[in-house]
Amino acid sequence: MGETATGFLVLQARADSDIKVIQIETDSPDVTVEAVPADGSPTGKGFRVKQRVDKEGDQSTVARFVLTKKGRPVSASVVISYRGEVQTPRNNPSK
């Protein structure tokens, strides 16, 4: 709890496809998605996802990628989830 989790994802498509991400939407203000370079992937296909962990239990939200494919908009969704656990202080026998 109170931390920010970070993950990475790569959108994959055939090498000859002309797919471009034009917009990213999320259901939660606690989630950010930003384009980053990804080893071995074309530019604009790698993304860093950050999720602020501030609720207990299983949580999930959706990130929607709006893409252009052959000049037409399409979308792809990714479910982002975490399990928030409260950290309890450990007993310190030296005190």
C-alpha cells in the first residue's frame, strides 16, 4: 500500500502492418501509460504502465489503446490488476 507498481507491455502486430497508437485511455486516475522504447520492437509499440497501489484487496482497471489500422480506428484493451496488502511492522526484539 502506498507504493507505485510499474510494468511494461509491448503491442505486437505483423511486421508489415501499419498500426499506430493514437490515444490511450484508462478507467482510473491512478494509472498512467506512456510510450517507451522496447528492445527489439518498433518505435511506438512499447509502453510503461504505472499503477498507484492505494486500496486493499484485488483491484483492476482497464487501459484502452485506440489504434489506426489501415487508416481506420480500432481499439484494444488491457486489464491492469493488483492485490493491495497492508504491511504490518515487524517486531524488533532489540528494542
